[in-house]
Amino acid sequence: MGNGAYFFIEDRDAAKWWSSCIKDQGKKAVLSVDIQIDESDLLDLDSMGGSKEFMDFYNDLKDAPFQFKFTEEEQDFIHKHPKEKNHVIWSKILELYMQLNPYRACCRTFEVNVNKFKIEEIGFYAQERQLNIKDQQLIDFDRIELMNV
């Protein structure tokens, strides 16, 4: 979802799992904090209104005569993970949209490719909901809790 501070919404287990996946062998931790966001400050890509608004922007953009330029870091990532190129492009489009609009945060649900609990057998799919804070003034740094992983 572009640049910003990422949080899992109401899912400490997902945050702990993500932290444990980082290859650095140092100590791992998860930050937890309650964040209050006015509805007008949040682009909710799970809602019909938010996803339509973003898709309208995307449809206008795809007809425009320009191309994204990738940073060296993005090029390296795409080279190592070619199947993720669309995700990188999607993130760049969302980043542009957020810069052009007054949103201070964005949220979206992602499907998780883990069948750890075998819930797909009964028609459920693991998901995680992420919040990307663009404006760090939304974060009350005095109330952040640190959880060791």
C-alpha cells in the first residue's frame, strides 16, 4: 500500500507471524497502539465506495500516456520476485493516489497463502487486514506498547 507505517488491524497473531518471518536474527518485537481515524481521513479499499473511487482513478490513469519508473530497490525486488511486479505497480498507483488526495491512512484486506488451520476445507480463507498510516500525527507515540516476539 505504499510508503507509511503499517499495522495489522485487530490481529496481534498476524503481526507476530510477520515479525518472525524477518530474516534478521536479532530480537524481534511488535508495536501495538490504538489509532483513531476520522472516516474522511481513511481510504478503505475494502468498502465499495473506497474501492470504486480508487478504481475510477486507476481507469483514468491507465489511459494516460506515461510509465512508472522503478527505483533500484524496486527493480531488485521485481527481479527476485517477478510474480510480484503487479503488486509493486499497484503500490505505486496507490501511493500516487494518496499524494493527490487528502487521505491520511489507507486500509485493505489481503488473502494469506497459509493453510495452517485447514480452514479452506470448509470454504474459509485466511486473511489479514492492514492499515497504512501516511500521516504519523495519527499515531499516539506515548501509548505504543512493545511486545517481544
